[in-house]
Amino acid sequence: MQDRSYATAQDMASKYRIGADTVRRKVQDGSWPCDRIGRLYRFSPDQQDEIAQIVAGHQHSGYDKDRIAAALRKLSEGDGRSGE
């Protein structure tokens, strides 16, 4: 049975055979979800599952920058209020 506790950056690095710095970069650029506690990185069991899907290629990682940009343009075109 899998351990369902929070994982550290080092745990994730070991699991995916990458450096801990690479794990931190993936979090900082929005590719991987993570909880921050001060300077510490912790990955919940749900976040670990999501990262496994990202690594397996079944899910897109990070933010959809085009979708966000389009939403911001739409907001800036109007007065920002809904309910006309």
C-alpha cells in the first residue's frame, strides 16, 4: 500500500530521479502543484497523484497562459462587471 503522507521536495526528486532543484523549479514555474510552508515545499497525496498524471503525460501541467490572457483581455474590454 502506498504511503499517503505529505512528501518533501527531496522525496519527489528521489521518486522521479531528478534533482531537488528541478523539483523546486517545476513548482516555481507552475508546472507542479505544491503547498509552501515558509521556504519548505510539501506535496499532498492529491498533489502527488496529479504530478504522477503530469509525468505520465495524461494531464497538462501548469497554467494555461493563453486561456488566462484571453480572460484578462475580455475583462479589460468590458467594465469588469457582470449582470448588465
